[in-house]
Amino acid sequence: MSSQSIDSTSTRSPWMSSLLWKEFRQVVPLITAVLIGGFGLVLLILVLSAITIKKPLSFDRGFWFLFLSMPMMYATGVGALLVGSEKESRSLQWMRSLPISSKQIAWNKLVVAIGTLALIWFVALTAWCVFASAFGGDPMAIGSLVAKHSSGSGWLLATYVLMSLFLSLAGLAFAWRFQSQFFGLALLVPAALALWLPAYGLANYLSTKSYGTETQQFIDTVLYLLSLAIGCVGFLAYGWRVSQRELKALEPPVRTSGVTGLVRDASASERRSSEAWMLWPRVSPISGMLWQMVRQNGIWWIAYAAVGTALLLLCSRSSLFLRNGNLSEDLIGFLYIPMAILSGWLGVLAYHSDGIQQRVRFYADRGVSPTLYWCTRHWMPVTLILGLCLVRYITNFGRSGTPLDLVDAFGFLAILLASYCIGQWISQFVKSPTIAAISAPMALVAMFAYGLFAIVGMESPWWLLMATFAVLSISTVWMMRPWMERRIDWKYYLQHSGFLVVALTIPLLPGLWKISTTPGISKELRETLNRLATSNPLMQGNASRRSLVKEPESLGDFYGSYAGVGGTLEKIQARLESNEKFRARYTQDFIDQIGSTNFWRSSLDVESLLRTYIAELARLRSEILIERQSTSESTDKQSQTAILNYRKILGGVPNLVRQLRASHDLKDTDLSDRIEIIALSHCLDPSASESMSQAVFEPLVELLTDDRSRDESRRIALANAWREQFRGSLGVGPIYYSENPHQVDSGSIPSGVQMLYGRDQFVADLWRLLNVKPGSPESISQREKIRTKSYYSHGGMNDLIDGTIHLGFPNNMPATAWRGNWEHLTKQLRSEAKDHE
Amino acid sequence: MNDAIKIHGLEMHYPGCDALRGVDLSVCSGTVMAILGENGAGKTTLIRIMTGFQKPSAGTCSILGLDPTQSAQALELRKRIGYVSDAPALYDWMTIGEIGWFAASFYPEGFKERYQDSIERYELPAGRKIKQLSKGQRSKVALSLALAHDPELLILDEPTSGLDPIVRREFLESMIGVAATGRTVFLSSHQISEIERVADSIAILHKGKVQLVGPLADLKESIAMVTVSLSDPLIALADLPEPSGILAEISQGRQKQMIVRGDGQAAAAYWKEASGVLAAQSRAASLEELFVACTRGDSIYKRASNPGANPTDIRNSTKIEASRS
Amino acid sequence: MFFSIDPNNGISIYEQIVRQVKFAVADGVLIPGQLLPSVRTLSIQLAINPNTVAKAFQILQSDGICESLRGRGLTIRSTAVEACGQARRTLLEERLRSAISEALHGGFSTKEVRRLMLEQLGLLDGNVATVGSALEQPVQVDSA
């Protein structure tokens, strides 16, 4: 005897491992679907929010629910998949014929179910910890997610784990008991409710006893855990019993001889119906097909309508959901989301109810048109959805008396139809009913996120999304024939995926069109700019902008007085007086230092400095002119100083300009232009060479007439500014550089691309400007074009130097002085210089 | 007689295997044609192509004048024929009567009455749900459904596999009833005894090609099994004069057994005169022996003629023989 | 009448039908003027192809055993009885010839063959039921 038992155990081991492996292989598709769905959703939401929100994503505890969904979904489906699909393929009988006991079979399935569930939990938790730490959050923050139950995180996790265990055990038990996978899945809802409601009720009752919040929370947690544990044990026992009963009942059916055709006597109901059918009238094919659908799916449709109506009533009666007449979030939670998921499942039912046991081939064998079949599958469910929406509209959801907002009504309808459409597409694409039912909610979330992305991120008009769903519906019609004839091979999946790709691309088309028609810069220009920038990089040391001036407050006043004098007469007077005092103290410092680039670079407010510069030069020159016009022969000390200072300042200009240009920074180059303009205005003066002295005048002329090096430094500076995007040398304006003066950055991808391209266009136009001769009509038109397209609405491309000093400087648009009229005026200088020689 | 089924050069290539490698077949209307072949020979593929469930890699096919490779014509075809596949799909939850009524909506008038007759003849309880039926009863329901609209062509894919002898007999009777009314029947099977009773012509499908095709009666008359006893196992026998020929041979010790096309007695007499031949006898070859010879060709039976040649069309050889005599 | 068809015994099915009809006529199971079942009925009853049955009937007609009565089917001709008897004699001759040649081939001498035959005849004589006519019939294996 003992040797026999030893033999049996030793022969059991190889059986065991291969059987366990077989069970595991069966659940692999579900594992794959759940993992792909879960991780895919996380990835999708990350990517989409990164693109549309445009700021670094902050850690949100809500992400935990995405990771939590994986074990939950898996737990829901594992029972149906392990047992239900075997029942459908009738392989349980084969297993019974093997030399293993039915206890072993049930045990194997249990072990695999729980083992794989643990695996999924492990994966989900690990991924969550990685994810949370990558975003700098605390993985344990999941403890305080639900407002009511802010007890320790460990308990909440335990509740979730127990919940998933409960779902898997209940799912297994129902799958053993019932033939239909859908039915077993659907029963999980009332089972979970039956567990939750008493615990909830009890907790509520106990909360009235007011034990204090901490004790109350502890009681709540204990109640839930306890009820879950009871549920687990209960379903474990029930499932075991049912499994043994089912397996023992699997005997090969008694072979009956066809002569009598009866295994047993016909029951009473059979006898009744055996005559009835002959009396039924002949109907059209459509009616027959509808009859078949109604008889087959009727229960599910009634359940859908019942749940939907119940939800609608609940929401319309409860005042919880009306806050100022707007949709509150709870409404979305209680009405929209469940109805969307239910509609998705309604869609999954559409084809899978016929796909079970390949019964749809009944139609295929008889040459029924696939299109007709498709229409009959959808007629009733869609009518049901429409009816439900109509009910909602009629029951005056909203404040009493006011009808429901049409937008709201149509929005609800659209969401339900869209969910149904996705469900029916999945129904045709995914072969296993369990996996289809589990993936449907995930697909809905993904589709919703995608729709949001299309509208916000890609500027798709909302009605274009209808085209997406239209294509998805068309795809199921198109692929109906291979599906009906069960020709489901790689070609089938390829075609279906093709349709999916087309459907998903359609909303992106306007955005993509916009991106592709945005002009950019040519490749040669890009290469030239890159070449210039790399061979003449920015000089370091421009970063710090410390002020060298001693007293910043007074200096601000000092500069401010030249920026524009406003206010009352007394104020102006007072200012002028204080300015005089200040000037008396600091002017010489200013004149001594103004020739150094460091002084310019370290100044906080370059515009004011420029104005001071202009003002000082003007003051000095007027002093000189006044002196010249005076008849007295003696030169005043004051005028002597004036001449010295004048020459000093102007003498430092060539050096200053060249040093500024040498930094290859566009801001410095623009500054050097301005300084050149100022110097030019002084050189154009007929008595300039006399006032400045030849020693100062000639270098100035040489500088001003040297177009080539000026242009070269400009090109280099432009190339660097184009490359170094984050330095902001080009300012903020170019990103709005376009034909459309009201261009705004809407946060979507096309507008983002347009910003980028706008920048490139600006640089390209400036480049083109530099290739044009100064003073030519093209230069004028090009400057005009740049001005009109630019964001700088006040932007004057001020170029004219007339006799007066031009005080109104534009805002910080770069390159305003390029190809200005003043460049043309430098030629005058050259000819004058030539005359002089 | 015009052909109900005309198949020419049909090929079906799957990645990794060639199911059909050039099949030519014609079936006159009003006859019963049976396709014999081992499992995996391509019978089901052929039938699936004929009913439009599969598109062939090459070749043409014309059933009742319709081309099943065109989708619209395939649907039309399936409406006109009665097709019972090897695993007929039925809605389990319907009762026998309900499914009859349901199917009747797809066909013209008269379906229900014929279906009712068929059900009564098979003594099936009309009120019972299909999921409670045994396998034989399910097959009967499927056959009744296929016959009730009185189709011109009946295509059956292994209709009696897995059924007990009584049910098989009933199926046979139904098939014959259809044939007797002048309809065409096309069936694939490997129940050779049934085929011998019921077929007008047969075709043997092996390795994707038709190895033998022709009217059954002519086939049986023109094929003989000749057993030759030799004094020395190494003696080679001369080829038979045309149009006779050796289809297959097997050697065992000093005896050789050959399947001979043509007059068996004449062949036996011919060989008896050869030296070293002790005795030669001829008897009619059974269809089973013929089938085994055609399908086991390379391993046990050697092909005397070159393998892979055009299928032996018995009709041609008998005609030539007749003209000779 | 009952037919028993064996598709495997080397004789084609239609030939079996023809023979059995002829023997039945010879035995008096089928009497002249009796109607044969229709092609359809017989083919369904025997579970054989109707064309085969049709061919058998055609041969019976051409052999003069049956004649077609308009609207009713095939009937046995009155002259059939003798022809069937003749057919049976021919068949018996064939069978005797093949038995004797087998014996001779096996090495028996003519004397031994004759002795064997007379032995058998002695055993059987008087123990075999005959048909109510002068013709002999093969041994019938049926219960009394």
C-alpha cells in the first residue's frame, strides 16, 4: 500500500508542474493585457500632460489609482479566464480523463490565480515605488488618499489587497458555477456590494455613537477588513464545493441511439414548445435576427437600462450634485463614469455574445450579409442608449422647472455613444470575452485622454473626434466578414490596426497641417548659422551685471530725469535742481568710464545710460558751439574742459564699438549700433572734424564707413543669438513673429511649433535683410515686412537720423537699427572724407 | 450534363505548408461526388474555398455558375446550397423548433414544412434545447437545416465523423434521398464503406493533389489487385503493355502484390508466362486498398509509374480499353 | 424482398442486385407480374446510390427479366422465370468450374475430384430444402 502511495506521489510531480504551467499559460494573456493597459495608461497620461501642460509634472497621489487598477482588473478577470474559458473550450472533460483528482485540478487553478495575483501586486507596488521616487514623492502617501480613512497607510493597502483577493476568489467561484463568462463577471458587482453595504451601514451606525475620530477610523478599517476576510473565506469554501461538484459531474454524455432520439421523456415544457413553433408566422430575416438578439442579450439590455435609470434617478433626486446649477464632480463620478463603463460593456456584448462557441458561423454558413448582421447587432443597444438619454432629458435633470442644458444632454449622449463604439470595436478585436471586458474600461480612459490631447494639445476641433468614432464603426463593418467567417489571422489584426491608426490620426490632421505649413528656415541657412556660431562663440564674462556706480537711488533719479519728465511743475523744478547737483558730482566719473565696455555691461539700465550718453554729448557740443560763436578770443576753462571731454568721449567710441562687437552677443552689437548712430549724428555736423579734431574724426569715419565688419559682426551675433535659444538674446517677441498679428501661444503643440518657427523666420528675415544693400528699395521693403510681422507693435524700426536727437527708443526688439537709413548716411561721410583729402 | 462544380488548378499556400497544390475537379450535376483523403490532405481547405470561406492562392472555381472568390457571389452561393461543416455552429439556447423557425426566415417558403418532416423522420423532440442534445442529434439538426430549403447542391464536410452506425445510416439515407431527386451532393469523408455505397464518382486527395478521380463503378472495374509468387525475390517484373499500368506495388519475401490499372486477369496471365513466376492471381481491389495505396504511396507501396504525374483519370483508360476491344 | 449488399466482396453492387433479383425470381420469391420497388425507394432502403440501382434495373430490363409498366414501375415478366433459372445454371456452372479447377490446380487428380464430389452429394442429398420447382438451389442458412 505504502509503495503504491509513494509511486502515486512520484508520478504526480511531473504532472503537477506541467499542469500548473498549463494553467499559468492560460492567464498570460490577461496578465499581458493588464500590464500593458496599466503601464500604457501611466505612460500616456505622463506624455500627454507633459505636452499640453508644459510644465514639469508634479507628483500626484492620484497616480496611485492607475497602478492600483492593475491588480484589481486582474483579480476581476482571472477567475473567468481560468475556469470560464476552459468550460467554453470543453477541455475540462479532457482534464478529468487524466489520472488526477478533481481536487488537484481545483487546487491548481486556485494556486495559479492567487500566485499570479501576488505577482501583479508585486509588479504594481514596485513600479509605484519607482514612479513615486522618480517624481520625488513619497510612496507611502497612498495611505492618506481617501479623505475619510486617513488611517495608517499599511491598513489601506491591506484593504486593497484583501479586496483583490476577494474579487479573484469570487470570480473563480462564479466561473465554476455558471457557464457564461459574462454572467460570472457581472455577478461580481452585486457580490462586492453585498459585502460593502453591510460594512458601510454598520460603520455609519457606529459613527452615530461618536467614539471619537481616531477610534472611529480604526473601527471603520477593522469592519472593512473583517468583512473582506469573511467574504474571502466564504467564497473560497463555496468555490471549492462548486468546483468539486462541477468536475465530478463531467461524465461523457450518454450515447443515445438516433433511432429513438430520446434519452428521457420530453418534459412538459418541451411538449408545449414542440408544437408552438410551427404556428409562428414566417418573418423577414431582419426580424429573425432581432429575435435572436433579443432572446440572447435581452437580460443584459434590461440590466443596463435598469442600472442606468436607477443612476439617473439617484442623481436627479439628490441635491448633492447641483452646485450653482453646474456639473459637480460628484456627478461625473456617479453618473458619467459608470454609465460610460456600462456602455462600453454593452458594446463588448454586441459581438462577443455571438462569438462564444463560434455561433456566429450559423449566419456565415447561410450567406447572411455582414452589413445586415452589423446593423442588427447595433440597432437595439443604440436605441437603448438614445432612450436613456431621452429619459434623462425629460426627467428635467437640473433645477426643477428649467430643462436640461442641451449641451449637457448632447454631451452625455456623445460620451455614451463613444464608449459604446469603443466597446464594440474591442469586441471585434479581442478574442477572449474576459479580456475584452477588462480592457474596455482601460480603453475608455485612454480614449478620453487621447481626445483631450487632440483638442488641447493639437488644436483639433471637437467635431473632428466624431470622425474618429465614425472610422472605428466603419472598421467593424469592413472587418465583419472575416470575423463572421472566423478568419482571424495576422492579416485581420493588421487591417484592424490600420483602421485604428487612421481613426486616431484624423483629429491630429489640422494640427499636423498647421505644423507642416509653418515655414521654417532653409537647410543652408541653418548650416551657415551653425558654422558661424561655432567658429565665433560667445565670449564669456557677460553674465554678471554689477553696477559700478556708487549710489543707485540717486542714479535712478538721474537717469529718470532724461527718460521723461512728468508731474507737477514743482516736481520738475525739484528734479532739475537735484539733477544738477548730481551731475556736478558724478559727471566726470561718467565721462571717464563711459568708454569702457564693462561700464556699459554692468549697468542695470542700459537705455537710461544711453540717454545720459546722448544728453552729455549734446550738452558738450552745445557748449562748444556756443563757445565758437562767442566773439571773445579767450577760451574759457569750462569750454576747454568741454572740448577735452567731448573728444574723450567720441574718441573712445571706435574702441568701445569694436569691443562690444567682439563679444558676439546680439545685445552688445545692437548697443554698438546705437552708439554708432549717436556718433554719426555728431559726425554729420559740418564743424564736426573741427570740434572733434582730426585725430578723433578720422577713426570715427573709418569705423562708421566700415560696413563690412559691421555686417560681419552682426551676422556672427545673429547666429549666436539663434543658437543660444535660452539666453533670450532675441527677446520674447520673435516667437510671435507671423502674419497673424494676434498670434498667441495657446499651449498646444502646433502653436508651440509656430513659436519655434517664428523665431527661425525672424532670424531668416534678418539675415535676408543683411544681404540687401543699405539704402536700396529692397532694404526698405524688407524692414517694413519685418516690422509688420513682428510682435513689437510699437516697434519702430527707427532708422532716420535727422538733426535732432531721437529720444524715443523702442522696446527691446533686437536689430532695430539694421539697414536703417543711417547706414546710407555713412556714405555721405565717406564722400565728404574723400573730398577732404 | 453540365457541371455543378468546376475546379481548375486550385492552389492554397500557407506559410509553412501547401494545403493544395493544383486540384482539378469537375462534378456533374445530379451526381454524388466523394472526396477521400487522410486527415490534413486538404479536404476541408478545398471545401472552405468552394464555399467562399477562404481565398485560394491560385486557380479558378465555379460552383453552380458562381465564383466563390468574389465576396458577393460567395454569399449568394451559400444561400443556394446546403452546407454542413465539420463542426456546425448552432445557437445552443434555441430549441430544435425555434432554430428551424429562425433559419426559415432566410429562405423562401416551404422551409418550415420540410424541416418539420425531417425532424419527425429523425424523431427529434422539437421542444428540446440544442445544448441538451447528443452529438448525433445535433448533426441531424444541422443536416435538416441544410436540406430544408431544398438546395441544388449539398456540400458536406465529414458529416458522419464521430457518429454511431445507426445515425450514420440515417445520414446516408438522407444523402441518397437528395441524390435521388436529382440534386448534386459533394461530400468529404474517410468512411470508405459509406462512400462505396453512395458515391457516383470519387476523388482521392493526397498531399494537396488529386491522385485518382473518376466514376466509382469504372474505378472498381478497372482496378485489380494482382498477387504474384516468384521463385526468387530479386526477379523484376516487366511493365504491363499500355494502357494498363501498375499503380502501386508491395513486396514481401517472394511475393509481390500489385494494384493494376486495367484488366487484372490479363495482367495475371501476362506475368504468369514470365520466367521465375510461380503463380499469379487477380482479384478486384477494394476501395480501401486503393485508398491506402494512393496515400501511403512512398513508404510501403512503391509507385511503379513516376510519382507526381497527372492524376490517373480512370475514365480515359476505360475508354481506351473499350476502343481496343 | 430483402436484398443484402456487400460492397466489399469484389462484385460490383449493381451486379449483386441483378443476381439477387434473378435468384429471387428463380426461387419464386418474386413472381411474374410483381412490381419492383422504385429506384428511389430501393436506393434509400439499401443506402446505395440511385444511379447504381438504376443501372441494375436497366440491366434487368435489357436481360428481359423485367419490363417497364407505364406509371407503375418495373414488373417481372412471365418469361423471366425460365431465364433466371438459366442464369442460375450458368452461375452454378461457373462456380463448379472454378472449384474443380482449384482442386486440379492444387494437385488433386480427376479421380480424387470425382470422389470428393460424390461424397458431398451423398451427404447433402435429401437434406436440403428445395424450391417448389425442379431447379436446385444453394444451401440456405436459415432457421427452421
